[in-house]
Amino acid sequence: MRRNTGRLLRGIALLSAVALGATACGGSDDDSTGEAVSASDVQAALEKGGTVTVWSWEPTLKSVAADFQKKYPKVKINLVSERSGDKHYTALSNAMSAEKGVPDVAQIEYFAVNQYALGKGLTDLASFGADKLADKYTPGPWNAVTQDKAVYGLPMDSGPMAMFYNKRIFDKYDIAVPATWDEYVDAARKLHKADPKVYIANDAGDAGFTTSMLWQAGSRPYKVDGTNVKIDFSDAKAKQYTDTWQKLIDEKLVAPVNGWTDEWYKGLGDGTIATLTTGAWMPANFVSGVPNAAGDWRAAPMPVWAKGDKSSAENGGSSLTLPALGKNKELAYAFVEYANSGEGVGTRVGEGAFPATKAELQSADFQSTKFEYLGGQEANKIFAESAANVASDWSYLPFQQYANSIFNDTVGKAYVSGTTLADGLKTWQDASVKYAEEQGFTVEK
Amino acid sequence: MTTLQPPAATGPRQAPPAARRDRRSWTGWGFIGPFVAVFALVFLAPIVYSIYLSLFRDQLIGGTTFVGLDNYQQAFQDERFWAALGRVTLFLCVQVPIMLGIALLAALALDSGRLYGKSFFRITIFLPYAVPAVVATLMWGFMYGTKYGLVGDINGAFGVTLPDPLSPDLVLASIGNIVTWEFVGYNMLIFYSALRVIPNSLYEAAEIDGAGQLRVITAIKLPAIRGALVIATIFSIIGSFQLFNEPNILRPLARNALTTDYTPNFYTYSLSFNGQQHNYSATVAIIMGLITMVIAYVVQLRGMRKGA
């Protein structure tokens, strides 16, 4: 239940324009779908009109849908936004297997796109010319929605990672902001020594965070090629992560608090959780969830594994897809394209969404946006830099949703017992392999 | 009212015998029909459908295939399922006797007539049952918090370090505490109402024979409410085996302790909604249902035999 709330909040993360004082960026150029055939088909469909059902909890889509309907008065966008996260996927999977009530457009988070694409549940948008849009998007999100030449959705937002830190606490104990993970461990020790109530971070086992950390470290535990998968957490880069993080766990330097709980918000507010390494969508959540700490927090680049290295990773983010069983494909694509590549992007960024499109990320307006909550910091510069440094060859499992659901059963043991993180990852690997085999995948050992 | 008027009352008499027989048989169905329809729809159909589901396997790669009893074979070898069953069995053996014992004590105390402010106690003990399980669990979850909850406050105020109630070792006991708190009142009420119907003459006879209170309890009260005890035990067995709400709601606070296979019901839920393993989930549910039925039936047989 709470998990859904967390997801929901993460989704809502992107709402917040006014509070952030973000200024709307100039809308991108008037897009054409590129392909002569498709474009005219789409145009004809738009003139003919119809209804498009969209399942998405992205709050900024409301304005986009209104604008779209204004532009094409014959088209009606039926936005269904009550469900998010797990509930959303359950409903979507149910509709797909019942072959009834499938929406024309569905929001799917990056980690789950593979899963739906594999089940032949999604339309390949390359036939609409979506493959030509590759250069518009930053590499992480684009990679997440494509497989070989197929394009299964258009990126809606992204979560390049950054480290948020509580400047008040760091200043109070005169600790330098860590730039590498080794410095991070040192800072954790100093902070906790200075005040035993203060932890450098909260971590009670979060699949999304751990996979993002592995991503940044350069580990590639998942290799997916159609129905062949390889799951292996034993590479040197993964070890680099587990060795370092194990120190934090062993020395009890991370607070055993789960994200999106009351304890978590309190910890972020009163300074007992001093840093938070997460996606660039976080500021909006700070504003809504931790209003009492306004001005305390700042953004900094995510710590790296070696000085001079700039690698980053993504955390969160979603795309809009066209379920294969949806109707009105031309209209649906027109809407998705409008929202995630066309004029809609400007509207959504104006309302606080963190874009996945290069043009918006690089625009001067966007980069110079001052975050009042972060003490007037121009944090988007850091986020955009991070987005440019996300390694693009990461892939999630075609059943990541399930794998994440058993993360705490396996890796979670490392947080509450003598099991090590590395052993926990091995157990996670074994359980994932077992599921993969049960589900008919060919698992490479 | 109109049916009482002569024309209507004489109506059937004018009808030919054959038609009357027809009408009679249909009337019977008319009474039982709504029940049969609802019973079939909400009780039989889901069970039949679950059994049907349990004979198939749906894979992400390869789709749905008929596998006969393979799922059952898998379930019997499934460590996660047996571990979950073991956990609720332990829960059953420890929590249920404690809960029923407290409930019985409370009921006897209320019935003794020596308690001042009887209705106040009765309503106070019963009150937790009126709190929805979800709310109760959230409330207890907050109290269990070692950072900002009651446990944390006690630690801070007295300078002690209480063990974390949500740690893997203690979380089952913590759930037991919540369930006991919730259901003592409910069970007490069952016992109390059974005690109230014992005829007064038995007590008078006991008094004449010079029996003490303890003797009255063991010789009159307990035998008289044996039926109620058996019923409460069966309810508690079913409740223990179906444990789901409490672990599900506490889970965000203790993800590492409350695994997705913590109780059999939670396991079927996870199989179905996280793993899309609906078929296997149905299998586990059916096996669990059968086990519950068998144990509840055995308890009923034994309980009743003693009573006879």
C-alpha cells in the first residue's frame, strides 16, 4: 500500500511548477512525424477525430490533453489517472490478458517497458517514424524504450541522479561535500561521530536505488537478448559497490528507514538523514513533503567511484506507450508525440516535469531556473550534466517488476542480519534465475 | 392485504389439479432459488474456477499450457510455502491459546457479577474489535517505531534500548500482539453470551451442594460453553491461517523482515500480483484451503466428542 503511495509520490514528483518557480521553456519546433505515409495518415485521423483513452498518473498530462483537444477539436482525450505504480500495472496486465478494456495509451516506467514489450503487449512505434526521434532524447531514457530497432514508447521524463545534501548539517559539523564514494563513507563516519543521531543516508534495501548504484558503478548484471537472459552480480564493478556499501551497513552509518514513510520525511526534515542520492525529480517532493527544511538542502553531482570520472545513472522515469490491443493507433500516436516530443514537452517542463529531451535540458531558461527550496541554486545545470553522463548500455530484466518485488526477501537480509550484501545479491540472482526459468526464458549461466 | 380477500384466496381452488402441482413445485424453487443462485455464483464458481486455473501454467514465454497436477507437485516441494505455513502454525500454537485464555478470563470475570462497572469493562474490552484492522495495524505500526514511535520515545525517556519490535526475530510476536489486542473482545463476547444462557437453577443447585466459585467454573460454566469454545477456536484457526492484513500493512515499515512469502495468503497474493503466476497462486490457495478445512474439522470433531 505504502509502496504505491511512494510510486505515486514519485509520479507526482513532477508537478510543482509554481512552487519551483520554473519558467516555461520555449516549445520545441513544430514536429512533423517525418514519414510521409504515416504523417498523412495521422493527419487524416486527426481531422476525422475520435477518442483516445490514456492511462497515466503523470499530473502534467492534464494540461497537455487540454491543449491537444484545443488544437484538434474533434479529438477527445480520456485521461484516466487514478491508478499508479503496482495498481496501474495490475490493471494493465489484467486488461491485456482479458483482451478487453485495454487503453490506447499507457504510461509505463522504464524498468517495466521490457516486460510489456516482450509479452507482445506494445506497438512498435518505429512504424510511425518514432525511430527518427532518437537524437531528441538523452541516451538513458531512449535506450530504455528501444530494443534493437523497435521503439516501444516515447520517453516522458527522466531521473538522472544527483546527490541532495543537507547543507546546514554539513556546515554545522564542517564536513566537505563528498565527491567520491570513498569520501562519502568518510563523511558518513564523521557525521555519525559528531552526532550519533545523524546518518549520512537512509537505506533499508531499495531495489531501484541498488540497481541505479550498480548502473553507475559500471556493473551490468542483466543481459537481455530477446528471450535469452543472463543475470550475474559477481562482476568486479558490483563488488566495488558492495564492498563500499557494506562498510556503511556494518558500521551502522545508514539509517534503517524505508523511503516514502513518515520516518523518512521526518528524517529529511530534521537533518538526521543528511544526504539523498536519487533522481532529478526529487526537488518537487522536497517542496511538498519536507517543507520545513526549505533552504537547508542543496544538490550536488552524484559521488563517483574515481576522481575525474563523471559517470551517472538514472533512477525512475517513465514513457508513454501504445498497447498493441489499443484502438485509434494514429490518434494515440499523435497524442504521445505531441506530449513527449512536440509542444507538450514545453508545457510539462513548465509545470515542473524533468524532461528527457535534449533541447529542453540544454535550453538556457531551463538551466538557469533557480530552485527556491535549494537556496536559489541553479540545480538543473547539475541535473542536465548528470543526464549527459548516463551510460546508455544498461538494461533491466524483462520481469524487473517481479525481481524488484523479491529484493527485500533476498538482498534485504543484508540489512537486518549477518548476511553480506554480496551474498544477498547472489540470493537475489538465484531467485531471479529460478523465476526466469519457470517463465520459459533461456538463462545463460 | 389483497391476498386475504376471498377472490384471491379461492383462486388456486379453481385451477385444475395439474396446474396446481406445477405451481407448488415452482414455489419451492422460488424460495430456494435466490440462495442457490448467489451461492453458486459467489461460492461454487470461484472454487471451480480456481481448480480449473490450478491445472494450467502461464509463462511469459510460451503462453498457457495444460500441466495437470504439476503445480500441486511443485507446491508440495515449495520451501517458501512450507516455511510460510510453519510460521502461521507457530502463530496459531502460541497466539490463539493466549488470546482465548485472556478472552475466557475476561468473560468469566464479567459473568461472576463481582465486577464493579461491568458494562464499562465489557465495552472497553470489545472496543478494539470495532477498530478496523487496517487502522489498528497502522496505529500499532506507529507505536512500534524505534525512531519516532512509542518504542523510540521510551528509549529516549528512560535511556534504554528496547529491542526493535519489527526486527525479523520479533515481528511475528508483534503481529500476535496486534491480533490479540483486536480479537480478545470479540471472543470474550462469544464466551460471555454463552455464559449468560446457563440456567440459574444450576447455580442454585451448586450453592445448595456447597460448591465454591472455582468448582462452579470447572463443573458448570466451562462444560456449558464448550460449544462456544470450539467455535471460537475454529474461527481463530481460520484467522491465523489466513493472516494477511497485518503483515501486509506493516510491510512498508519492515520490508526486510516481512518477506513476500511471510504467510501463505501473502505468498499467494505476491505470486499473483507481482509474479503474474495466477495458476500457481490458485494451487497454493487451494492447498491452503484444504489444510485449513481439515484442521478446523478435526478440532470440531474432537471438541464435540469431548462435549458429548
